[in-house]
Amino acid sequence: MLYEEYIKENKMEDKSEDEKNLELIVSIIKTKNELDSAQKNFEFAEDGLIDYYSYQIKANQTKLDYLMKKAQKKGIVLDMINEIYIRKNKA
């Protein structure tokens, strides 16, 4: 029997609202990067990896949709997220 211990990285209640918002923005950017990477890899995938990258694309798109809705509910302007994403990719 395999046992995998779940370890929570950080306690959410210990963070300020600004820290939570920044973490959400970083998660959105990271997920967008992962989605972009999976889409690029899918283009060149061979037989055995086509299903894998299809799954990765669907999973990351679903996660990104969820995070974007969460950001909208918190009033985080999506243009801010795009601006940070652009800055991060230029650096």
C-alpha cells in the first residue's frame, strides 16, 4: 500500500490579503506558462505523448479558468495579471 503524506506549503490564514492576492497572481502566471508549454509540446508530440499533452492542456486550462474566476471575484484586474506576465517574460 502506498502512503503519500500531504503537506500544506503555507498556512493561508497567516497571510495578509495582499500576500494572498500576489500568490493568486503568481499561480495564474505559472499556470499560463505551463499551459503554453503543454500546447507547444503537443505540436511536436509523437504517438505515446499525444494523450499526455492533451491531458496537460485540459488540466491547465481548467485550472487557469478557476484561478481567473477567483481573481475576478477578488476584484483583481486582469490587465494587472497580463502586465505582470509580460514583465516576467521579458526579464
